[in-house]
Amino acid sequence: MGTMAGGVTSIGSGELVIAALLMLAVGFASYRMKLGMAKDIVASTIRLFLQLLALGFVLRWVFGNQTWWLVLLILLFMIASAAQIASTRVTKAPSGLEPAMFLSLFITGLTMTLAVTGLILRVQPWYGARVVIPIAGMILGNSMSAMAVALDRLFADMDSRVDEILALTALGATALEAAQPSIRSSIRAGLIPTLASMAAAGVVSIPGMMTGQILAGADPFGAAKYQIVVLLMISASTTVCNMLAVRLTYRKRFAPEGFFIEAGMRDPEEGRRRGFWRRFGKRSNSEA
Amino acid sequence: MAVDVRQEGRIVTIFDGVSLRLEAGEIVDLVGPSGSGKTTLLRVLARLHSRKAGTLLLRGVSDNDIDPISWRLTVLLVPQKPVTVPGTVRDNLLLPWTLKARAGKAKPSDDELAQLLAFVKLDDVGLARDSNQLSVGQVARVALCRSFLTRPDVLLLDEVDAALDAESADAVAAVVARLARDGTACVRVRHRPPDGLATRRLRLAAGVLSEEAL
């Protein structure tokens, strides 16, 4: 059963069972409205429990046994997973973007995480897992989503500007000059959600991290200052990551001679080869 | 020269063993059924399309020894669909000089631009006019003027007069004639009836390029 400590209720297994009962409402809706989602609801609920409890267990162990190489190894695993997930979210793009996505997330993730934990939060030791891992998680999660949006936008925008790109290259534009308007619009598209969440913070929504800190018993004013750092760090990271990713990838749609590879010149199999998780997803769909 | 394209995903050789030679100041009309590869041939000449085999020579120098951008400054393609970039008519005419390849080169004065606009009967369209207020025929003429101003050695026109009224088409023809007089070699893909400007006519059909009587 739950115990009260300093006004904060700690959650025991009994409380978790009660929370799980909330999903009965979702199951009831699925049954009554014939949504046909019973399997998904059960699977998602079980996954939620397993994944987050496993994460808590692993983090508890890591916090107790932290060494600099273990923390870096975990960061590397997080970066690789983020790159993999981002690559499945980018459709209509040339194949072979994964190395560029990994590199963008790697550079942004490491430099931004260490800058925030070292210069602003002054974590001791510098690899203090209790701070470094959650901060890296926020940076990578947001950069990953923003990068997927930006890359999707980049290649869609270039496709819609195919005539303009041909006219520009015919006049002697480099691939970069011909792609520039699309590069700009993609970075803009990646930045908009972050700026919107900054504008809404505190007025429309209490940001998730701040909510968590307040629920865990922290002083709201302290939590607010923490949240400001986090939102600034996220907008800087997403922008840096998008600029890297877009600059590292736009050239894939241009031939070595500098002309744009139009839809008609592409391998129709393009993109179908991409992504371990996509293949994995397809297989599990066909089994269902 | 040989060129492969993709048709419905399959790779097809549209022509093989095609060769042509252009002399300064001549105007060559390129005709042939649609889908025979006229547009692709122009693009290959401007190095805006890959080719399977063959060499391009410019005044005896192989394309291997000329970087693609310098090549395109000399061998200029005017694509089938004319486009303007956001901005004024002046911005559009001076677009080539905003590119790195022509950085620092002298650009035409407003007087020259206005004279050229008058020459293509666009005097009622001022240099300060916003480009998205132009009609299709006006856009085509602005796009051609932009290419004219760069004074290329070879001008490749891909059906630039296809969607134009008679007046705009005449203006386009006059610009081409003026460039040819100054020594530019012009190749025109055309579907309109002959206008008497061409010095030669080539037909591309079933992968074969042949000379045709005018």
C-alpha cells in the first residue's frame, strides 16, 4: 500500500493495479463501439508496464553502479535507437540517410547534454547518471522527432520545387543553391513545434517535466527554473540537429554532376529497403 | 551518345549512337514524336541528365575537363516549364548573378533590362512588378530574357513557346534570332509550325537522329 512521505504519495503495487483498472474504461469503449482494438489495448498496457518498470529497474542499477564508460555506452545506445526510429518516420526520402541521422544526433546529443549538465547544472561527477541520462533523453527524443519532421519536409519541398530546381541548376546554381529554399523551410518546420511549446508553457500547459517534479514534491519555483533550462536546451538542440541533418542529407537527391534526381529517375524500390523496425513491424502485422 | 531512362520503373535505352554537331550562330529545330527523347537530349547536352556512354565536346574540350557548373554557364537550357522565383521582375532577371558561379561578374543595368523588356513587348510590365502577378506568357518571356542576359554560347530551348499566344511566341523568336546573330548556337524543341528562323531541322524518332529538309 502507498505511504505518505512529505505530502507525496509513493506508489505501491496495489496502486498500480488500481491504475491498470482505468484501462477497463478503454476496453469497454472498444467493446461497445466495436473499435476492434482489444488486442492493441492489452498489448500496449502490458508493454507500458514492462518497459517503464524495466527502465526504472535499469536506471536504479545504473545510478548505483555508475562509471563514465557505462553512462557513455547508455548514451550511445540511446542515440542509435533514436536514429533508427527517426529513419522509419521519414518517408519519401532517398535511402541511406541513417549514417547522417546518427551523426547529427550523436553530435547534438553529446555536446548539448554535456554542455547543459556541465555548465548549467554543474553535475558532480560529470557523468552523474541521475542527471545526464534524463537530460540526454529529453534532448534526443525532441531532436529525433524534429529531425524526422525536418527531413520529411526537406525532400517533400524539393519534390514540389522540381521545376524551380531545374531552372536554377540550368542557370548554373550549385546543388546547395538550388536546395536552399527547401533547406530553409525544413529548418523552419522543425523549429515551429518547439517555439509553440515554449509559448504555451505555463499558460496553456504545465510542461511534463515540471509536472513530474511538482508531483514528486519539488518546490514549484525551482521546478519552473529547471523547466526553463530544459525548454531552451530543447530548442537549441532541435535546431542544431536539424541544421546538421538537413545539410548532411540534401545532396542525396542530387547526382554527382549537380542536377536534381527527379521522381522519374529514381529507383522505384527506394525506401523499401530501409529500416529494421519497419521490416519488423511488417512481419508482426502479417502475423496478426 | 547513349542514354538510359526509367519508364514505369524499368530502365530503357531511349537512344544509342546519337551524335550531333552545332555551329556558332545556327538555329536548329529539333522535332519528333513525343516521348522520343527530345527533352532528355537537351538535358544531356546541358549535363542535366546522366548518360550511359558518349562524350560532349565544347570547342574541342571534353566535358571531362570542364566542371558541370562552368559547362552550364556556357550551355544554357531553358526548361519546358518556365518558373519565376519570389520577388520582382528585376529580381528574376538578375537571378543568374545571385549565384556563386557568377559572383562578382558585371550584371546588366536597369536600362538594359528595360530595353530588353520592351523588345519582348513587356514594356507595360515594370521591373518592380511582383513576379507572381505575371501571366503564363509573361513568365515564359521573363524566363527567356533571363537566359538571354547571360549570353550563353549554346542555348537549348525546350518548347518554350508551347503555351504562348502568337504575340509572345513572336517575341521569343525575336530574342532567339538576336542571340544567334551574336554567335549563339540555338537548339529549339518546337511543335509550332516552322517560323522560318531555323537554319537546320533534326528529327529524333525511334532512337535515331536524322537531318530533315527545311
